[in-house]
Amino acid sequence: MNTKVLEIDKDNIDKGSIIEAANMIRAGKLVAFPTETVYGLGADGLNKTAVKGIFQAKGRPQDNPLILHIHSIEQIFPLVKEIPELTYECMKKFWPGPLTILFKKSELVPDIITAGLDTVAIRMPDHPIAVELLRESNTPIAAPSANLSGKPSPTNAEHVIEDLTGKVDMIIDGGDTGVGLESTVLDVSGNCPMILRPGGVTLEDLREIIPDIIQDLGTIKEDEKIVPKSPGQKYRHYAPKADMFVYTGKIDSIVDKIKEQANLLIKEGKKVGIMATEETKDNYIQGTVLVVGSRENKNTIATNLFKTIRLFDDNNVDVILAEGVETDHIGTAIMNRMMKASSGKIKKI
Ligand code: AMP
Ligand code: MG
């Protein structure tokens, strides 16, 4: 398949380019586009064949449901059975933005979108290119992250080009994304409001509207098997080629431990990458040191996390030693992604 890369300036959007991309969506083609979280791989959410193409291009397991993206509240009504009061309040406060909300789905939503579940995940993104594409396409767009399944989500067009060239019809290059991590997934469809996946809208933000909101512990019981309520959470994600270890605790102890480990590994002949922060970078004198962001402003760490993981792979390191962060505000989502990227290899010092 020939993949067209189309550059669009998000601050000066060329209408003709948006029409070209929207025509692709309407024709059932696959178009990757930027959002404020990560790049999405879009297709007409009401066209089953097009949606099937998303799963094929990404190599995504069929039981992992997709998020539908919209640009106006009116677009929701045909897609859902009801909108509870609490859901309205969340939409009003956090949309457009990095919050995905589950609704009881209507008959119109194809089963392939929801992987057979009776809920559908919907989000209104806050990125000018995404909004214009949605408006011009005039259909809900299904869009998971535009990476090959299992790899870190793309936060710039180069990442998408690396993963999906030849597999999709168009890639819109709209520069770097902002938040850098995927949206928060919120379930207010049952009796117990729950965050199924932490993201840019945090537990602390949501508590202002839902004081008793809880963060899902990841599991419900099903025939003795433990399965996550959000199917995507059970898969290996964001995985670098290198083996990754994350250290948490007091920052001075983390730095000492990483230096000690780096020394040992280098003696064994390993190529070591260190994921450092602005505040700690000067402590590290060995290995490939990359600064992911500032501990003073954890949003910068979220923004750069996936890019930094990909950069370590580009540098062909064997092992990544990463500093963890405190799990408050955006830190919860950062540690969730680090946990997955490291296959759970988090060590408290
Ligand atoms: P991605 O678009 O790649 O960020 O993945 C979408 C995430 O939303 C995955 O973790 C899915 O499991 C989750 N998701 C989508 N629809 C539902 C749903 N109906 N119920 C629970 N989780 C969902
Ligand atoms: Mg994804």
C-alpha cells in the first residue's frame, strides 16, 4: 500500500489538506492524525470493513476495543443508549480533552469497535487538526494509538512513519503531540465510578466532580481467571527492545542505585541507557544518558516518555535504567506506562 504523508500546520490549517484527509476517511481508508495525547490511527467508526483495517495494520488483538472520537456533543446521541447526569458533568468539565468515557452503546455502534462489550468508549479530542478532520469527515472516527501493537505510542509523525508506512493510506504530520500519554479511561456506567486507565485527566481532577471515584485495581474475577475491566490493560505495551528496570523511592537512593547497576552492567559488557531527569542528569557519568523531563514539572516527563523509550532503542542499548516518579497527579499515568514498558520490573529502593 502506498502511504501518503501530508504535512499540516496546526496553527494555520490548510482546508484543502483536511478535505483530502476527510475524503479518505469517508472512503473507508486509514488515516493517522495527531491528537493532544498521542497520534491516532483513524477510520470511519461506522464502517466495519474500515475498522477491521485498523486491527490489521496495527496487529491489534480483536478483543481490545477502540475509542470513538467526536467533535460535538450532538454526535454522541445516536451512539449511546443514555447519558447519566454524572457523565454530563464530566463531559462539560473535561471535554475537549484527554478523557475517554464509557457509555452503554446503541445498535448503531458496530461490535468490532467494542469487541462485543455493551459499552462504547468515546472521546472529544482537543487538537485543532483532529477537530477539523472530525468536522469535515462528519462521522465518528475510531482511532487507537497509531503504533504497531506492543510498541510505545507515537508522539510525533516520524514514530508513525516508522511503524505504519505501507500499512495505512495516509499519515498527517502535524508536529509533536502535547500530553504524550493516552487518554484517561473513565467508567461511570456502573454503580461504582472507576478509572480503568490513568491518563492526562487525573484522579485528583476527577475527584472534584466524583468524590468517591476509584482507580481500578486492574481486575475483575471471571471463572477464577483475573481479567482487567479494560481489555487493553492486559496486553504488553510500550515495550522497548531493551530490558527496562524502573527504580522508585527517595531520589538520592534511586540515583545511587542506578549508578551502581550501570557500573555492574557495563562491566558485564552491556550497553546501558539511563533515563534521567533535569535535576539528576549530572550525576551520571557512564552509559547513554537521556533526559526525559523535569521532576519539578512531571507533565514534561509524560510528554517525552514514549519518545525517550524509542530513542533508547535507536541507540541500541541492551538495558534501560529509569528513575520512577511519585504516583500523584500525572505521576500515576507515568508509572502505569513505565510499569508496562518494563513488564513490571519496578524496584523500590
Ligand atoms: P488505545 O486507543 O490504543 O489507547 O486503546 C484504547 C483503550 O480503551 C484500551 O485500553 C481499551 O481496552 C479501552 N477501551 C475501549 N473501549 C472500552 C470499553 N468498552 N470498555 C473498557 N475499556 C475500553
Ligand atoms: Mg494503544
